Amino acid sequence: MDQPSGGRQAQGELPGCYRHPDRETGVRCVRCDRPICPECMVSASVGFQCPDCVRAANTGPGASAARPRTLAGGSVAADPRLVTKVLLALNLFMFVAVHVGDTVLAHTALLGGWPPPQYFPSGGYAPTEGVASGEWYRLLTSMFVHEQPWHLAFNLLGLWWLGAPLEAALGRARYLALYLLSGLAGSALTYVLVAPQDVSYGASGAVFGLLGATAVLMRRLRYDMRPVILLLGLNLVFTFTMSNIAWQAHIGGLVAGAALAYAMVHAPAERRSLVQWGSSALLLAVLVATVLVRTAVLL
């Protein structure tokens, strides 16, 4: 019997995915035995299947009515990177908006207390509101705010490299929940620990959440952890050694992303939705309670 095509195999090395030969993987399709990476994995009742086998099963004679699922139980989408692309576009849009009008930055950055500081790019504009006075939306909008081009570039690269495989593995809804809750966790920790007169751009919190989730996913798939550990270590070094970096947003997003990803990829199949969405709701409740307590202290 001929060995299925696709994927490279060298002595002592893992094979490459049959659709993405540059991505080593230890997982194979349970039907055709071809190596498949996280982006190509479709969760089956036992193990994982490749997209070609799933397509053949769903269109051929006697096709099953069951919809194919991702590793975390989400629906397999025609474009597994759609949410990531939308998030990339939103970050770019906010960057342009901030630099077209200074007041956009003033109304979207994370401001702890009231009144906020007098520093803004325009040199004199200062809003009269902040999170503590009821503008909770800043906890969300600050996730998409970048002031420097290099900051934007690093976050967009991280979002694409980390987000696309995670979206394919988790499914759109779970991936979006992970991204938003990681970013909110970074904003909440910044709000709690940073002085109320400081301005913060919490855009990196969500990306660090994706980094934590990637580590959890690689561990779940029994991949070599050394690359992600090295990447995480380098990012933490930059976080604590470079000036003008809100380490609180990075750590908050990292911890939240790793915790939520663990719940999503390790949830038992029979209670998968309950565990995944229950964990998301619990994390959101903790973040809301944290912000409420901090606001009470500030006021």
C-alpha cells in the first residue's frame, strides 16, 4: 500500500503537514493517515481528520449529517482566519483614527481616575471623564489603541502568527471570546495597579493572551514546547526591561489567555460547551468585580 502523499519525513524528525509541509506535526488523520497541523485538524469522534476526508464524508454517498468540528468543538469555517483578519483591520483603523484626530486617543485610551492627565499628542486637550467616572468602554477600546508604528507592527505580526492557528483550532466564537477576554483582563489589571493619573494603551494584553493560549494548545497537542517557551521568555524580558511598557496588561492578558485556553481545549466532550462558556462567563464576572472594587476605591 502506498504511503499517502504530502508532508516530508526525515530520519528523527516529525513529518510536515500534508497541506503545509513547513509545519511539523505528530498528529495524523485517523482515516487517511496523512500528517495534519492544528489548522487542518478537524475533531472526530475518535482523534482528528483532515479537511479532505471530512469533505469527502460530507459530500459522498451516505454522508453524515453531523457538522465537522475543530479541536475545541467549534464549527469548521470556510475561512479559518476571518476573525483574525477583522481584528487586524480594526487595529489598523484605530491607529489611523488616533493619528488623524488627537481627540480619538483622548477618548479611547485607558484612564484610571478623574480627572485624567493633561498629556495628549495635541499638547493641550484633556477629557473630563475616565473609567472611574463611568466610561467603562475604555477597557475595551484601549485594547486596539497604538501610538507608535513599531508597537502596531509587533502586535499585528503577533496577532497574525498566533491568532490564525488558534482561530482554526478553537473556532471563530471561542477564539473571539479568548481574544476579547484576554484584552479585558490586561486592561483590568492595568486599571487596578497603575496610578489613576496615568494613560495606558492596553493593545498588547490580547496578543499576550494569544501567546499564553498557544503554549496551552501546543502542550495539548504534545508539540515541542521549546520554541514557544523561548518566545514567551523573550517577550517577558522586553516587558520588564523596556520603558513605557504596561507590564500589567501583558501579564493580565497572558494569565487570562492561558487559563481560558486550558478550559477550552481540555473540556470533556460531553460537557464541552458548559465548561468552555461557563469558564468565559466566570472570567468576565471576575473582571467586572475587579473593576467595580477598584472604582469604589478611586471614588
